[in-house]
Amino acid sequence: MTAAYETLLDCCQAALNVLDRVLEEPPERMTGDLPEAVRGLVCVRDWLIARRRAEPGAGDVQERLDRTNAILSVVTGGEYPLVGVRRQRIVEARDALRQLADSL
């Protein structure tokens, strides 16, 4: 998925668009697009890993990578709860991703 986006911000925005779309769905239909949201977040993570490898001393890259991994964990946890989708976790992940995108 990384190759489809020219910049990290493009990749981040694509993931945000999916999360926004997921949150517009009724709870029983949210799970259908969550795998796409996870793929988008993995794309963001892959961009950041590549950037960290290219610039090993860049502390802001590691901090963004850590934030992205946390967001990815929240979305994955929201996707696979014991019962139903945890909407609030997806809202929190989307908001955190938006903050990350704004910092790019």
C-alpha cells in the first residue's frame, strides 16, 4: 500500500478518510471497512519506518512511529473486541491520527 501514495501525508490522509467513513456507519456495519483502516495505518507505519532508516537520528520520526503503533493497536483492538465494535476506541484513534497528520 505504501507505493500507492507519494507522501506520508497522503498515506495518513487516506487512513483518516477510511476511519471517518467507518465512523459514519451504524455499529453493526463498522467492521466491514476496519481492515482497510488497518492497512492504511500500516502504510503510515511503513513510511515512518523507511524514514527512520534513512534518518536514524531523527527523534521526531521515532515519536511519530510510536504514536502510529499506538493508534494501530487501538484500531485493531476496536476491530476485534469480544462483542461488537468499540466505537469510542475508533473515534479516539481517528482523532489521534488527525493530530499526527496535522504535525506532518
